Amino acid sequence: MAIQGPIPVSFEQVFPHGCYIVGEVEQVKDFTASANGRTVYAKDKTTGEPVWQVAVMDADPTVKAGQKTVTVKILADVQPVPPASLPGLPFVPVEFDGMTVTPYVAQNTGRLAWSIRARTMRAPRAAAPVKHTATAGKDAA
């Protein structure tokens, strides 16, 4: 099979309705390397960069409640900083760039699951302005 390793995807493919940060950005611990009270943090096997994670809630209204919150791992030399919160919103909207997904079989369920990674995290871009046509008040032929 030609596909090996992470599969590149766009933010819109993973979160077509957007997503919101619902947790803190934390460095991922390498549980197999940590021992005797000494914590070792995970590094990406390909780039050697530290791995960070943040919990996000998928804004898709059709996603089941138990599947709404997912973890996105971010590869970065320094801790990524979430976008600023917006007045009147209980959660911080966020978008990710340089995303990949890697399928795996979840040990607890035996079902297909996805590891989601990104290169950067940022505030959502403003929606493109709606173009209005000059047909208002004119009869359409």
C-alpha cells in the first residue's frame, strides 16, 4: 500500500463546523520512558520536536455527545499559546494548520480511531465577505 505514516488533511475536513478549546495545552508525557518519579516528555519520532496536546470540542451538531471532545497533538519547540477568548463565548474557537491524521485500532473498543496532529494553532480566520449582486430593485429577465 502506498499510504504510510500520517495522512495530510485540512482543518475543514476534520472540523467542518469548527472546534473550541476545552482544556489546557499540556506537554505529552512519554509513559514508557518515565520511571522512578522522573518524567520524560514525548518527542515526535520523525522530527524530534516536543509533542503538546489540547482537548477540543467538535462544533458539529450531528456528532454524538461521547465523541464531541477529541485531543489534538501539536508538534512545536515551545508550548503553543491558545488564541484569545472572545467576549460572550464560553469556549475559545480555534483552528489548526498543517494537520495530519493517523488511523489506529483503539485497544479499549477494538474500533477504528484517529490520532490528530497539527503544526500550529491559531484564532479562526474571519469568514469571507458575502458578495452582493446589483439586482436589488430590478426585475429579473
